[in-house]
Amino acid sequence: MHASPSGASARPVWVALDVMRGLAAVLMILNHAGFAWLSARNATESISGYVVFAGSFAPVLFFFVTGAGAGFSDAKRRRPADFKLLLPKVAMLVVADQFFAWTQGAAWGLDFFSFIAISALVVDLASRARRSELCCALLAIGLLLMRYGVGPMLGQQGSGGPLLDWLVGVKPVAGVSYPASPWLVYPLLGFIFGRNCARARWESVRPSSRALAVSLVGTAFLFTASAAMAWRGLAVFRWGTMSATYFALSLAVLLASVQVAFLVEKRSPRAAGALALPGTASFALIPVHYFLIAVVSGAMPGWVPMPPSSFAMFVAVAVVLSFLASGVFARSLEGPAVRQQRSWLALACLGLIVACALAAIVSKGHDHFVATAQLFLGQMAVAAFVALGWPRRPYAPSTDVARG
């Protein structure tokens, strides 16, 4: 971690957090490309199947990073941020998520972006408590008890309705990829982690060898426990509802990823710079990698399904192109020319969002290429709109000079 040289008021840079986003992005591309480009057998069996399965931990890292970033930023404020400033971003994340549903002919859905929005809301509300870290810890424990304690007993009595089923997480809910229990545990743990990292940074405390040893032992224990549970025949599953075996394994992967991120930041600045994925770039990478995967699947049907050797080459190219394209997109929104025209560009993005949304709702995903274009353009427009901010009154230099 280091601060911007412009002073204390500048936005702090936490390289390890951006590296974790990069690790999560690589895992996400592996998972999505695996199911799109490999045969059903190769995507679930042998070495390629293990690689695709490893990619399923991408949202674990992304949701954890959401909480960690909020905890790190919140620790630097003397008073809570204005809650109203969060709501527009939450709304746009939900809109971005609905493009997944609209381009598939569904009316709505709760997928990746919507859960990021829910995580941000929950963490923000918890951060306003007097003892915010304790509040997050108690919420996380309550969610785990609900999913793996009370939930199975309630599940035996039948469905309690979509909302209760979503909260408990035992029964899958149609159109919902991430139930509250236990998925909200990750951003809550991330908030606690981010707060403690910010505190250590203020006090110039470096991670001790004891902390590293405890982390390594914890990782090994969780890997061993999940392996033992799988060996006893317990399911390793997370789609719709998450098994206890998968949750234990996800914590092991999370701990290992944190260690890798800090190690890369400390030992290899060049690798950290290549892997780091700041906020806007990480947002843009979602539609970019979906677009690349869809183009290969739709435009070159003779190449799909691929053998594992070809898949390795194609997925490596997809990772590189996704990082490059999302990085270029993020940097293009930071130039002085863009800042001068920020309000007009934001309005243009808003118009594109509305146009893509209406087109997607009407076409209902009947044409693969049209749906792919609608998803890509709509979500990229949302990413640009969030980065640019809400339109303001155009800047008038002459008026300001006259008043000065």
C-alpha cells in the first residue's frame, strides 16, 4: 500500500487489493471460457475440469474485495460518507446486471453486479455502527448459522417464499445466482480485513512472521478440512445454493489469494502492475471478456468445443486481451479532454444505456449476435457512466472568473 504523492487528501492506492481483483478476473475468465469452449466432459473432468472449477472462486474474491475496499476507505474518514452518494452507483450496478437477464429473454435477475450492489449497501450500513467490525462479525456468524444451522431445518418444511429462500440460501431461487447466506459473509469479512489493513498502514506496521504463519496454517487447515469433507462424500457445490464443503474450500482459496496478492505486491512490482485491476477496469473487464468468449463461440462454431491444448492457448489470449482492453477503456476516461466534457459524455452514456435496455427488452435475446452486442454496449456504457459521475451543469470558466 502507498499513498498518492499529491498528499493526504489524494485517493490511497492499495496495490494488493487491485492484484486480488486481477486474480479474480483471471479465475472468472477461466471459468466462463471453460464452460463455453470445452466439451461438457473436459469442463468437469481431468486437469481442465479442475482448472475450470478453480475459476468458480472468482466471485468469492470479488465480493471480498468489495468489502475490503470499503473498509479501507471508511477507516480514513472522520465521519461516515453521505449515504445518498452510494445509491446512484448501486442503482447503476443493478441496471448493468439486468442486461444479463434482458438479453436472455428474462424480466429480471440477481447476478454478479446486483450482488456487488447489495454487498456495498450492507457493508455501508454496518460501517455506520459504533463498533462496525464487531457488527460485521456478528452478521457473518448469523448468516452462517442461518445457512448451515437453522436453514436445513427450515428447508425440510418446504419453501418459505423467494425472499426467505434467498436470505436462508438452502433452496435455489429462480433468477438468483447468489443467495444472501453465505455469500454476504465474504464482503463482511473483507470489511474487517480492510479496516485492519488501514490501521496497520497508519501505524506503519508490517505483517509479522507470526501473522503469516497463522495465515498459512489456517489455509492448510481449511484445505484439509474441505478435502476430508469431500472424501466423505459431501457435495462440493455452489450454484444456486452453497455446500459447507465448498464454503470451507472458498475460505482456503481466499486466504491463499490474500497471501499471493501481498507477496506479488512486495516481491514483484512489475508483475503487480501487470495483474493489478483498478475499479473502473475491473468493471469493464466483465462485459469485455463475455464479448470475447461470445465472439469465439458464435463466430467460430467449428472451433468449439476445443481440446484442452487449444483451450489453454485461447484462454491465455482472452486473459491478455481482456486486461489490455479494460485498461485502455479505464485510462481513456481519465484524460483532461474527458474531464472537460464529463457532463455531456455522461448524458451520452445514459442515452446509450436506455437505448440498449429498450432494444434488449424488445428483442428478448432471440439473435445471439444482437444480444451479445446489446450486453457489451449496455454494460460498457454503465461502466463509463459510473466512472464519469452523474451529469452536472456544464463548466463555464468565464462565469467563475467574473465571480472571482
